[in-house]
Amino acid sequence: MNAGQIARRRIRNSGLTGDRFAAPEEVVRLHLAMQAQEYGPAKWSIGQRSKGVGDADVDAAVTEGTIVRTHVLRPTWHFVARDDIRWLLALSGPRVQRGNAGRYTQLGLDARTLSRAEAVVSSALEGGNRLTRDELAAAFDRSKLDRDGQRMPYLLMHCELTGLIGSGGRKGKQHTYALLDERVPPEPHTLDRDDALVELVRRYLGSHGPATVKDMSWWSGLTMTDIRHAIELLGDEVASDEVDGLSFLSASSERSTRPSTAGGAHLLQTYDELVVGYTESRFHGESVGDLARQAWSDRTYPTGVFLLRGRVFGHWRRTLDAKRIRVAIHTYAEITAADERSLGSATDRLGRFVGLPVEVEISRFHPS
């Protein structure tokens, strides 16, 4: 295996090539969890891997609860399929809580305060209520529970990480919270910790592989010791290749399947799993990797990455208003007429997904 094959296998395993998915939750289930703090762009990550799915369809999946948007894995929002949220929270929630412990102390959120917050939130949401953050803030105020400054987001994150609440869909333009038990009935049986670790690594490699142990540790928020333990339990299910001094792990079942040529163009939003799913090997083997990393980390640049013919070829930004979506594309090198047509097809797909006409501007990127 070489660097180019790693890129093509990742593109295929992530669902950007091959058969498209029919429903939003199928895309999320493939990935196990998809980073979703920027809600609109995160919906596009689902849409571009689907067939006939529009922006409103992803909203509907969140409203119906087939997808849950909540804090899990690293302390940020992710999309998770309904069937996976319980065991994944049980596995990763306690570790995120331990990571938050210092911040809880700084904010004066002791065990008694956190318990009071759980009671207030539970009372406000029971009976199928779906409330916005402002509406829950009013409930805290009525209960005389201090929610000033950063206390409010951390109180709500705590309630998410304990499995008390999750997303309830949108109310107008605002996101709501709902009781998780009323959206996702508790499972009579759950995975034990070893089984959960094995399932996480199996699903990660199936959707993100090839990848390194450090990549998996970063993505999951779990320790490398945990990841290595799961790999040991998986045994022959995992294959290893040494490439450029790194040990890349893959699902053995996909090693005999030849990856596609990964033709065409793909517009990846800033936190698409093909970008944020890795740390040690992000943009591995890309001749423009340094430029891509610069653009991704410097918010003065458009931070979306686009692929051409299976390789990183530049970055892009979208801007929406009521009448259109504007797409600015910055290439790292000259592109051909065929490349322009591929980019046109990709931007047209984005326009169909959001239901707006697209205006495209292509320019050459000149780093400072």
C-alpha cells in the first residue's frame, strides 16, 4: 500500500464514491459519529454521500430522532444514529466528563449543582417538550440556578454526556433539546466496555481506514491503550501496513477490494470526517499537504477542502443568502477544462442539496 492508495481507500470507505445512501441515518451509521458543531455544513457531509437527500431531509431525521446531535467522543457535537447513541455515550461520556472536571471546578459546578441542573432540565422537558437553549435558561432562572457565562453550556453538556438529553430538532431557526429517554427508549441490554471498544474500532476502520492508532485515539477521545486493546481483541479482522514510517491499520475484509480511481470532485466542509477524522495522518502523502494544513488551521482562509481525482487540490468556502449560494473555489495549481466540469458537477450537487441556485468563482490560491 502507498500514500495514493491510502487516500483512495479512505474516499471509498467514507462513502464519497460507490453506491450512494438512501437515508441520512445510513450515512451517520456508517461513520458511527460525524462531527457536527457547524450544523449547516455538517448536513452537507451527509448529503454528498446520499442520493436524493436534501437539506430538509437531514433536518427531518434530527427532528424524528433517527439521528441524534449531541456531545459525544471529543467534547463537541456529533451526529450519531439512534441505535448507537446509548452505548457510545456509555463508552466515551465518562472520559469527556473527566476532561471537563477542571472546567466544572472553575465554574463552580460541583456535584450538587450538576444534580440540580439535571432535575431542572428533566422537569422542563418531560412530557415530550422540546425547548431551545433560551427556554431552558428561563427554566434555570425560575429555579434560581445560576447559569451565567459559561455555566449554561457546561450544564447542558453535562446533561448530554450523562444521557439525559439530546437534540429535539429545530424550532424555527433554533435548535431544541429533548429528553433522550423519550426520543430513544433505553436498551434492555448494552455492550460491555470491551465489546464497545471493539465495535468503535471496527466501525472507525470501516469508514475511516486506513488510519493509525493515534488517529483513532484522537477521533474517539479514548486512550491509545484502549485502542490497542481493541485491536488485539479484533485479531485477524485488522491488517497493518507500514507506509512512510507510519503503521496504517485497515479492516482485513476490505483489503482484497480494489479502491476506485476516485475520479471527479468532492467539496469537503471544514469538519468533514475525511479531514477531522485524523490527526497524525491528516492529508498524509498529499504533495499540497502543507498548504491544506495552513488553510485548515488559519481561519482567514476558506477552510473547506476540495478533492480532484482523489487528491487535495485546493480549498473553498460557501456563502448562503435567501436567493443563492455562492461558492468560492481556490485551486493550488492550474486545472483543466475537465476539472472545471467536475467542479461544476460538485457545486451543482451542493445547490440541489440546499435548494438554491449556485454562483461559482474559481481562482488560483497564492499563499502569503
